[in-house]
Amino acid sequence: MAFVLAMRSLLVLALCSAPSLGWADLTFDEELLTASAGVYCDIGSVGSSEAPGTDVGQIDLLEYTPEFEWDTMVVPAKIGLSFGVRTQTVDGAVLENVIVRLTHPAFPETGTTQQVYVTTMDALSINAYSFDIPRELTVGPWVLQAEWDGQILYRAEFTVVDAKMLPAIANSCGGGMLS
């Protein structure tokens, strides 16, 4: 019996100290929009827009607003994966000059820890990040936040983990398989 109780205690301790593999945290201003967060396979871009406050100086433009393939805020660090926040404004309102801020662990080569750009949110929008180059694959907390007219529209706290922790997601978007 003591062994069973000890094992139960160890299991409870392990579960409480391990990172959650579900929702981390998403909050949003319900008076202005609805929001959801998740992960999807990168769909590629149809162009780019200058964004000097970002690591590469531009943001990708998407042909459409993709659906999330995985409703999780735990993201495997793998080229070809994208994660972010989909929003729908109340009554299709257009919110201009929205400041989107992404904070994350420092990229190795550049030391970048924050990326900022300005966008417009309307009836259906997405603000997302795609892992395109190896230096972006930094594990740890990534926070995506949108601000408009001095107020926070949403704040999403993602956890990026080693791709081997979530092979079902990491192996789903093409590229090299993880063992």
C-alpha cells in the first residue's frame, strides 16, 4: 500500500510540474471580438508587407484565413508549422492601426526577443507566426498580444517545445520525420 501511495504521489507531482499540453492562456476583449488560438501547417504566402519591427523586416500576407488544425497552445519547434490567433470582430467592425507584439526567447544569431508590426483587423483575421528558418526554433514562452486604441484586444501565451515532445503534430506538415 505504501508503494501505491508513493507512486500516486510521484504521479501527481509529475503531472503538476510538467508543461501542459493543452490550452495555456488566451484572453480577449469580448466587447470587440471573439478569438481562438491554435496551430496549423504553414500555407505559404502570396506576398509580404514591410514590417521593420520584426526579425526579418517583413510579414507574410496570406491568401485566406486558415483554420487551426490543432486546438493547442503548445507548439512543436518545427519548420513548416504556424501558430497564432484568429479573430472575428463584433459586427464586422474594422480596427485600424492594431499593434501586434510577439515576445519570445532570444533568437541565437540576432538576439531578437520581440517583434512588432501594425495591422488592420476586420470581420475575420489571423495574426500568426510561422517557423521558416532554424534560428526561430527557440523553445520557451511565446506571447502574442494585440493592442488597439490603448487597450489590449487579446493576449495569447504559447509554449514552444522541442518537436520530439509532440511528434504527432511535428510530423504532420511534411519535411523530415522525427524518430
